[in-house]
Amino acid sequence: MSPLLLSAPRSLKASAKPPSQLCAARWYREGTAEGNGANVQTAMPHWDVAPARSLLFDTDVPSGFRYRDDFITRDDEASLAGEIARLEFSTFEMRGVVARRRVAFFGRSYDSGRASTPPLPPFLMPLRETVAAWAGVDPQAFAMSLINEYPPGAPIGWHRDAPQYEIVAGVSLLSSCRMTFRPYVPPQMQRATHGLRRTATHEVTLERRSAYLMTGDSRNAYEHHVPAVKALRYSITFRTLR
Ligand SMILES: O=C(O)CCC(=O)C(=O)O
């Protein structure tokens, strides 16, 4: 048993379950509307010791990851979802497998080999401006937008973002999801470790109407993954070019 569990307060009732990893992510969120986890320790109102959360996951997110709840209003969400419902989505192949999520690209494609894509539609411009202001970049620097449509049960597999892009920003619509991270291991190293199974080291809940920025280590030194969603979710992502 973890020494952390052993040091749990005696007043802990048997029926009171230790917080799950998801709760840990929620503490992170509540403790700091934005940040890279530095405030996590101050965001634990219910327990005076670090509880079971550290058994599998770190409570913080990889450095360079920023998250903000309620990034857009309910009205914004409804109007964006209305516009998105009118878009034409395509299927997407990831490592030769057709994904369950569908995609709509603007400005640039995801993999450079693809045909040209339509420009960003006007309805995305105000959101791009807000995201750019948060990221501290010129709105036009977000040259690419990808809208992902996740029907119930659809995940996005482990991946590190495409190399031609730098900052990745995402806004979640209609439902929440989990996002997990694990260190990136280059393919040649994976062969050397004989495909040793790698597990997630960090996890965060992305609430509907929230936004995240993936920069630095979180974007370059980690892969991320969204496990199967429970209800229809759209993510509007923006990317700057390297
Ligand atoms: O849905 C999300 O927020 C994740 C999107 C993502 O990882 C991607 O577009 O590559």
C-alpha cells in the first residue's frame, strides 16, 4: 500500500472513498481556473494529506498545458454548435484505421499531404480572437482550425500533434471528456523497448465550454488521448504553424 494511503487521517470513514483520479483533475480545475498545476496542493479542501490520487496519476498536467473553465458562454456554445451542425464532416484515418470521430479542416489540413482546405469560416473568427488573446499570439497566427465531431463512444487515439504545428488550442462543446497524457517515445525507441505498454501519467477533465492550450512539454514531450466520449462532443481546435 502506498505510504500516502497509510498516512490518511484516522477520521476517514470507511464509507468515504478516496478521491479518484478524476477528482484530482477536478481539484486542479477548481483550485485554479488556469495554470499548470502549481496550485494543485492548495486546491484540496477536503483532505489534509495527499490521498490515493498519486497511485496512478500525477495530479498536475504536463508543463505547458493551460486550462480554463467557462471559456465561452452557453449562448456562444449554442450558436457555435448550430453553425457546426451545418458543416460537412469527413472521416479521418489514423495509422490506417478509419476513426469514429469525424473532422472538418479549415486553413490547412492536418497532414501536409492532403489537398487544400477551405479558409476559416466567419463564425470561427470571434472565437479565434479570444483564444489568440489568451494564448498571447496574433489571431492570424492560428492559421489552421480542425473541428472534431465525437459521436457517443468515439475516442481520439494516442498521438502527438502533427509536427508542422506549434501551439494547439481546443474549445469543448456540448459534453465533457477526459484527456490523458503519457510521455512521447519516438518510434525507434519503442522498437528498442519491444513495444512495452505505456500508461497515462496525467489526466484532466475537459468540461463543455472550457478551453485548453497545449504548448511546450505538453505538446512536444507527451502524447495525448481522449477516451471514448459518453455524449456528442465537438472540439474546435486552432493551431499555429512552426
Ligand atoms: O478533442 C480534443 O480536444 C482533442 C483534439 C486533438 O487531440 C486533435 O485534434 O488532434
